[in-house]
Amino acid sequence: MTQTTDGATGWRTSPRVVVPVLGVTQILAWGSSYYLPAVLAQPIASDTGWSLSWVVGGLSLGLLIAGLASPLVGRRIRQHGGRPVLAVSALLLSAGLLGLALAPNLPVFLAAWLIIGCGMGAGLYDPAFSTLGRIYGQGARHLITTLTLFGGFASTACWPLSAFLVAELGWRGACATYAAIHLFICLPLYLFALPKEAVQKRARPSVPIETNDMPAVEPPSRGIFLLLAVTIMVGSAVSTVISVHLLTILQAREISLAAAVALGALVGPSQVSARFIEMLVGRYHHPIWTKIASVSLVALGLGLLWGNVPLVYLTLIFYGAGIGLESIARGTLPLVLFGPDDYAPIMGKLARPSLIAQAAAPSIGALLIETFDAHLALGVVVTVAGVNVLIAWALFGATRRHR
């Protein structure tokens, strides 16, 4: 466990405090940024007359900025710890959401998303994972898995909350309420419940990693880093395309909108269930197997869906389980391969291409659907998901040579 500057090893460094704090703030951060347009986009477009594509495009702009900022965020977490970085993320998200609430025109609205993007880069999964790695070292692996269980409830908790706020206060009131939540709930939680860590003047050299349940692992090569970055980027692009266009794909199979929504709702519980199983068994295997399982389940689920298998719900359960495990692999695999000392900056570097891919993925998916049709577009996504399985196995081979 990392020693804090005041020598605290008590409640502020206890996982029973740190993980729930990060869990609650992750739900609120995801719900008021990444998942916000799902509920607010249509009311915003209807109220303002702005193009729906531009309104939704704000999220893509935010993800792009988050990707560009991620390497800097990782370096700051390694140097100063996660507490100040996450506190800044709460301030940025609050300011950006207030900007949305007050935006008199579309340019100001999009500028507010630039600020939200900076807050996303400093406050979503990757910074939270890096914070746990900074505090607990290799012991953070199972805590990262636990944290993803909280994150899996972001849309479940915040979509109804957003809908309620829009109904009662309008979309501007909803944004202002989320801004207040970040300022008066998330910020104090970060400042008073997370440990203040010692400033690290310079990074220590990487050393072989050894834990009770893992053999020694040599520092990975640049080739391993590139393979890891590519498989994370491809996985993020695939999941984003599907999350945005799933209802369109299902309706193309002559499934009614109501039935498509009900089927799509299976993805969330499938994510959480897979993460819970991983939490129980993860200590017994190397996280490369979590990664391989995740990309394989995604490819299997989407492949069966593309093949028009009658049991559509089963295909979405496979897919949901795969993306649920992907979040865990994204946090735990770099920790085991690179060690805790370099973990935060490496997570920042890995996040950049992933977030940029997420920013571009909805538009790419829409272009595929418009150019071909939903079925052929899904076939392209299935092919990409299959290639990602091969990349994951290549990563397995590369990491095995370094054990």
C-alpha cells in the first residue's frame, strides 16, 4: 500500500472507503457525461431547434478531448496521486454541465462539451483505475473489478434520474442539477474521503512483478504495449458502435421498438453478472484470460446476432458479458504487465486512442448503415470484432514469452 504524506493507513486508505467513494462518483460521472445525451439529446433538439446530430456530436467532441488529455492525466496521477486529479475532474464536469444549462446557442453548447471532455479525461474509468493502482499497487487488481461493478449501474441509475429531472426541471435544469451534484457531492468526497498521497518526483524503474497468485512477469516490450493499445482501441470502437446503433440493428430484423428496447436492456445486467463472476474467480488466473474471454464473447454474441440466430436475447447476453469483462481487462492487464509504478501514465497513453476511437465510432457506424444497410454494417463490425480476437491471442503469445 502506498504510504500517504500524513502517514495515514486508516480509514482513508481502507478499500472499504475508497472503492465505494470511487464507485458512487463513477456512477455520477458516467451518468452526467457519457450517458447524458441518451436522455437529453431529443429534448435539447426539440427545445432549441438545433440539429440532433450536432447535439449528439457534443459527446463525440468531449470524448475526443478526453482522449487527447488522457496521457497528461496519467502523468499527473503518477506524480501527485489521484485525489487532486479527480477533484479537478469534478470541478470541470460541474463547470461544463453549468455551461450546457446556460448555453444560449450551439457554439457555446459545444464549447461546454469541450470542458466536459476534459472532466471525462480526468474522472472516468482510467483515472479511477490509476488511482487504485497508485494507492494499492498490485493489490488493486480485485478492487478494480469491484469498481467496475459500480460503474455497470451508471445508466441504470442515471437514465431514470435524468428523465425525472427533464420532466420536472427541463433539460437545462437537469444539467444544472448534475453540475451541483459534482460540486457539492463528488468534490467533497474526493477531497475528504481519498488519501493524500506523497508526491513522486520521478518515476521508479520498472521491475519484475511478482504476486502471491501470479508468477514473475518481466517488463513488457513496446510490441506488447502496441498490441494492448490496439486491442483496447478496437474493442472500444466496436462497443461504442453497437451501443449507439443497437436499436437500429434490432429493428432491421423486424423487431418492434419496444421489443428492441427490452432486449437491449439485457446488456447491462449481463455486464454486471460477468463482472461479479470475474470478481469471484479473477484471483485464480492471469488477466490476459479475462481479455481473451471478453473479446471472444463480444465476437460470439455479435456473430450470432449477424447470423440471425432466433435466440436474440442469448446473443445480447454474450455480448454484454464480453463488454463487461473488457472493462476489467482494461484496468487489470496493464497493472500486471507494467507494474504499479508506471501504471498511471501507461493507462493515460492507452486511453488516448481508445477514447478517440469512441469519439469517431458513432459517425462511422452511421455511415456504414447509410451506405449499406444495418445487416451489412453489423457484418463489418463482426469482422472487426473477430480480428480483435486474433489480436488478443497475439498479445497472449507476446506476454507468454515475457514470463
